[in-house]
Amino acid sequence: MNVIQSHDKTQENAQLVETFWSGHPSALFNQKIIAAVRNVSISTLENERWRGVGMSFRKVKGRVLYQKSDVINFLESHALVT
């Protein structure tokens, strides 16, 4: 990945994160947005779901969706304390 592609990816992730934080607490978000919020890959989210250790999610017409309030609760309960 070159510098331009990296910059574009960073901008895209920033927009996805902004979309999440501007949403209503009951809003539902797809894996791409949640991966950007957590700064992990979609594969990581899938692996966590498979292992039963990830965030609460819903399946709506075959799509995996995460509710904003559930994501925030997960982030708060898994905060890294230094």
C-alpha cells in the first residue's frame, strides 16, 4: 500500500468513525463501520463472533449489525487501563 492509498484509507476510516459517533444510541451499524471504530479488521469481528467473545450483534436478513449502545458498552468494559 502506498502513501496515497494509506491516506485514503485513513480518511475513509475517519468518516466511518464519524458516522458511528453521530448516530442515535439505538442505531444499527455494519461490520465495516464497527471495525473502523475498534480499529480492527472485519475478520477479527467475525472471529470473535465465531468464538462467542465479541460484542452483541443482530442478524437482519442475513446481515450482521451492531447496535451503537452495545458497541459503547463493549468498549467501556474492555478499556485498557495503564
